[in-house]
Amino acid sequence: MKLTSVLFVTILLLFCGCSQQDTAKTRQEAQQATEKLKQESKVAAVEIKKGAKEAAAQTKAAVQGVRDGLNTPDKPVNINSASQAELQTLPGVDEETANRIINGRPYHTRDEVGTKGVVSPEEFSAIKGKIAVK
């Protein structure tokens, strides 16, 4: 924005002042405007590099956070407080099975889900390591 303004003023000076100034003065003003523009461009480039480095560092941190989140073991699902949708994240648990688990609450041990007949032995085997009772 600043660069555009300087360039616009320079061009305006060149066109408007040409008839009233000698060519040496016009050349000198154009040179000064260009030097100023050149210096501001260098400063802008440094700021852009700083911003790019910060953006790269933030992106790298975000990617690492995603990796950490994906590599964190899943927390056991509390069968006494989990919603139907949360229960359905368990392997083999569909809407009907989730409703049976909810209707069988409260559970004092995780094994009760299997011993009460809420889920089949095969279903219990698939979820027993992924559930908790709190």
C-alpha cells in the first residue's frame, strides 16, 4: 500500500511537473522516489520473511499436535455416562446395542455389560478393553 502510494505520487509529479520543471530536477525527484521505494521494499521483504518463519513454526506445531492427538491411545468410554453416539464409537456397537447398554445402567464393573446379557459374548470381547465404569 505504501509502495503504491509512493509510486503514484512519483508518477503524478512526473506528469504534472514536466512542463514547469527542468528535466534534471524531474530526474532527481524520480531517483529519490525510487530510492525510497527500494528501501521500503527491502524493509517489507524482511517483515515478510519474519512472518513466513512464524507461520512455518505455527504450522509445524499444529501438525505435531495433530500427530500427537492421533497417536494418543483412546480413552475408555464410561458406559455409565456415555451418550448413545459415544457408545456407538465402540467396535460393533450400533444404535440398538447402545440403547441396550444405556437401559442396563448403572454398571458397577465393566464385566456386568457381558454378564447381564446386554451384549453378546463376542460383542463384549470386542469392547471390554475400551470401556470403563466410573
